[in-house]
Amino acid sequence: MTDDLFSKIREAIVVLDDESLVDFTDEIINSGVDPLEAIQKAYVVGIRKVGELFESGEYFLPELV
């Protein structure tokens, strides 16, 4: 369950789906998962991928703001 939710969070970050990300974040908070674990395994990984996409020219600054 937790790994699946982490995967959904990473995907929501990468596709810039802020509404789903809010819902998934609520699920994480309510599930009792260690927040540090969620940050390390989901949010940081997704944000790094977005950075890679920006660096490669696939994402542009207006999309990220």
C-alpha cells in the first residue's frame, strides 16, 4: 500500500498534477506513514525527475511555476 502510494505521489509530481498530489498527501498524512520516509521515497524522487526533465528541455519554467 505504502509503496503504491509513494509511486502515485512521484507520478503526480512528474506530470504536474497538483490536485492529485494534494489528495495523495492527505492519504499519507492520514495513514500514519513516517513523514520523513514519504519525503525521501516519494517527494524527493519526483522532484529530482522534474529537475531532470527541466534540464533536458522537456519542461520549461512557466510549467513549473
